[in-house]
Amino acid sequence: MPTRDFYDILGVERNATEADIKKAYRALAREHHPDVSEDKHTAEHRFKEINEAYAVLSDRRKREAYDRFGTVPGSGNGGFSDFGGFTSGFGDIFDMFFNEPRGAATHRQAGPSRGSDLRYDLQISLEEAFAGTTKEITFQHLAQCGTCKGSGAEPGTLIVRCEHCNGTGAVRHVRQTPFGHFATQSTCQTCMGAGAAPQTPCRACRGHGRTELTRTLSVRIPPGVDEGSRIRIAGSGEAGAHGGPQGDLYVYLSIRPHPRFRRDGPDTLTDVVASFPQAALGSQISVPSLEGDLPLTLSPGTQSGTAYRLRGHGMPRVRGAQRGDHIATVYVAVPTKLSRRQRELLEEYARAGGDHVEEKSFFERVKEAFKPD
């Protein structure tokens, strides 16, 4: 008679389906396997207990007998006269890790595989992002060997079946554990899973079929690119294994900070300074931009911090004909040194009421706060 209920061991209800039982078993077997547990002794006991429970509950006839009698008739140790159920559990573990039934022949030859993608980080100026440019970049990559054309074999020699894995591409290892034999398999390191290897390895690439080369490439950068933009250059990554296609090259762009201009999406921003008479009387000033100086007409009474939007003079859009805007924020300069005549005129202006600051009434401020943008 078992010391614990099999359903309790697997953590399932008594009306659990076969799928529920199998799912619970696999999760517990993966968690408590002795090879992945730090406490080997406790794990071995728990692992054996889980397998005993699963061996009964996964078998319809044994489960019916267990549900009826609380044990499996004809067994001497809680329903187990041998370790048939236990080794069956190992078969499920093999399924779980390798998705193949125990003892099945393995054929894992690795055919041509696509090469890896590469990343290149490139920094450009804001002017280059505005106008577009072409940059030359140099990078290291794995290219197809020119001597063997990617086969890995010395020209004139053959590709033969790998003797180490007998052409399967995988090597199976069986080791003894306290619970019986445990089988694992891994990719053959001689042929790297191909199942075949050069009879005489190519001297240029040592049988790898690829060599590391330095490549210089011209990259066209369209106008309007932004920070983090990515340019894909198809087929310029690393060569594929066993004659497979090349990967792609991805060029990631960053924009160097500009001393005068800032960017907000498609818009460019800058600060300009106007004199007090220009701001008070209204006048035309010159505003710098990425396409050159632009004329800007100030309204009379322009306050410091007022932003003017010059439409269509910002960044181009990578997709679409419209451009962003150029936003100029005007700051009124206060002179630090005055001539005698300038001082006399300002004093006269102050006596005439020019030093009176117009302050908006409470209701005007509330009205302005709720005014839609």
C-alpha cells in the first residue's frame, strides 16, 4: 500500500484526464530530476515517487485497479513487482527533452542554413539626417570560402559520411544513474550536425566553409531619418553554413547632438534673440535653419519666449512629401550697457508710463487657461 495517494503526488484531481496527468507528470519530472536538483538525495526519492504514481495513473487498467482497491493487484511494493513503470517514466522524460521515442533512430542532418544577421551602429550629424547622405562603413563578417565555395572540402576531394555519428548528425550518450540508464543526445561536433564531413578539409578555411573577411560597403541614408532608424541591407550579413544564403546587415542610426538646433519628430527647433525695439514695435528678423536663414516677421509687442512656427521648413519625412515645421522661440535681449542718449530716451519712455507693466485681470487669466490650444 503506498504511503501517499498517487493523485496527491501528481497534484491532480481523481477525475483528471490522461492529458492532465501527463502534463502534471512532465512538469514535476522536469522540476525534480536528480540531474537538475541541488539536493540529489531528496530529488531521487521524490523523482521515484513521481514515476511510480505516473506509471499507475497513466495506464488505464492499473488506474482502474488502483481506484477500486487502493493498490495494483499482483505487485509487492505498492503495486510494482518490477521497475517497468519506472523505466516507462524515463521514456516520457526522453520524449520531453528530445521529442522522440526511446530507442528511435535519429536523423538530424543539418542542411544549408541561413547566415546570421549583423548589426552596425552609425552616428551621423543632424545636417546629414536632413539632407541625406552616403556613408562608407567597414566591418568584419564570415564570408563563403572562395577556395572550396562553402563546401569545406579541398577542391577535387569528396564529402563523405561522418564516421563519428554514422551520418545521423547526432551522437547518443547513455549513462548509468541510480534509477537505471539515462540517454541523452547532442549534435555531432565532428560534422556539426551535417551528417557528412570533408574527406580532406579545405586548407583555406580548415573545413569550415567560411572565412572571416573585412568588407567596406557604401550605405545610402535617405533624408529625414531619425534617432534609432534602421536600414536593412539584404544579403550583406554572414554567409550561411553548408552553402546556405547570407544573412542581412542592419545599420542602426544615431543623431549627433547639434549645438544650435533641436529635433522633435519631424519638427526642428531653435532659439533666436530680438532686441527690445524689434519685439515692441514689430520687425523682420533672420532665423537660422538647416536649409539656411529664413525671414521671420515679429508681431508688435512680441513677448520673450514666444514661439513662431515656420511651416514646411523642418525635417523631410522618409515616407511622404510633406515636411515638418521649423519652430523659432524668440527671447528679448535686455541691454547691459547704455549710452547716455539711450539712457535719456529710456528714462523719458519710463516717465511717459513705459515702466507700467500691463497685468491681465483674474477673469482674463481664467479665460486664457481654458482656451483650447
